[in-house]
Amino acid sequence: GSTMSLIETLRVLYDDILHFRPRDPRWIDRDRMILSKGHGCIALYVMLADKGYFPVEELDTFCHRNSILGGHPEAAKIPGVEASTGALGHGLSIGVGMAIAARILKRENRTFVLMGDGEINEGSVWEAAMCASKHKLSRLTAIVDYNKIQSAGPTKEIQDLEPLADKWAAFGFKVAEVDGHDVGELRRVFRQLPLDKERPSAIICHTVKGKGIPFAEHDPNWHHKAKLPADTIAKMYEALE
């Protein structure tokens, strides 16, 4: 579920927006893309494999003992992963550091941080947001996968985030809201970056947890799954086809 809500966002970023070189993962002028909600890592792994960072066949080893592809992304193991994440709430702070470093070094690369909506309950996110605003990091973009369900249930019941756009604006960000499953709309908004030359940008992607699998959509039980029975896997393939 956590992967299916963000796959279009990552697809547009890697297909149309980010500057990168799979054969040179540490290319100094690459854009940085941090998947702060590390539990959505399958979507990132699929994009990195598709772009040639590692063989597509490596995907079949996901979460196996000797695989580089764990249940959360690890920067030291996986080409193309900028930060080890999954201890939620750290990605934006890392991104702020990267954006400030780029400015000091007079480099033009951009930094993108993709967060979950439950994740932004963490106070460290808002400390980083204040810092980003203070330094007017216009080449930093915060993206929220707003599927409105976190690990234990609806965000509205656990920690209501609304008015979410107003919160980011109050912290000094220029804000846009989009349908996170509309590739054309995502492409249009990302191509407008920076939304303000004097402020960091925040893009709120309204999404559906488990999108594309009808029996998983909007269901907190699909926040994370393992060891699925064969009949459930067959139904997932049927839904996708």
C-alpha cells in the first residue's frame, strides 16, 4: 500500500525531472532524491532498476538475506539511493543539509524529499522546514504522499494534518496541491519548480493507499504486508492486468 500510493510521483521524477547518471551514481551535479518514507522503497527500487542503476533481476531478491534491497533503502548498499531512511522524520533534515551544501559549493543541483503523511507527525520535519525557509532554499522541494492513512489508521483520527497546505505555507513554503496519480498534472507542477525563487517548495500529492489493487485501496492493513498467500498474489496480478 505504501508503495502503490507514490509510484506515479517517482515515475514522473525519474522519467521527466531529475538529472542523474546511472553509470555514475555519485556524479557531483546530480539532483538528489531522498525517499524519506523508506517503507515505500519498492517503488524506488523499481525506478532505479528501470533506469539501469542495477539489473532488473535484482528485484526478485527483495528482502532476501543476501540482497542489497532491504525493507528500507540503504545508501551504502544500493546505487542511486541518497540516504538510508525508514527511521521516519529524518529525510527533510538531510535534504536541507544537501541543499545548503550545494549553495555553499555554488552548484545548481536540486534536492527533492518525498515524505509520508503519517511521517510528518514527527517534529523534526517541522524543525527542518523552518530551517529551509530561513535559508530560502528555493532548490529544495518537499513532497508529501498524502494518502491519508498511516500505519495504524486514518491520519484524521490519529493526528489530523489539516489544514495541511496552510501549515506548509505558514512555515515559509510555496505550496501546490496535485492529484498524485495524474501523471500529466504531476509533470506540469514539477516542471514549474521552483514555485517561488525566494522560498522552498512543498507539493502535496493527494493519493490512495494501495492504488490499483481494489481490495487494498484505503485499507490500513495494507500499510505493510509480507508472506502473501498464493491466491492473494494471483488476485493482485489480476487487478493490475
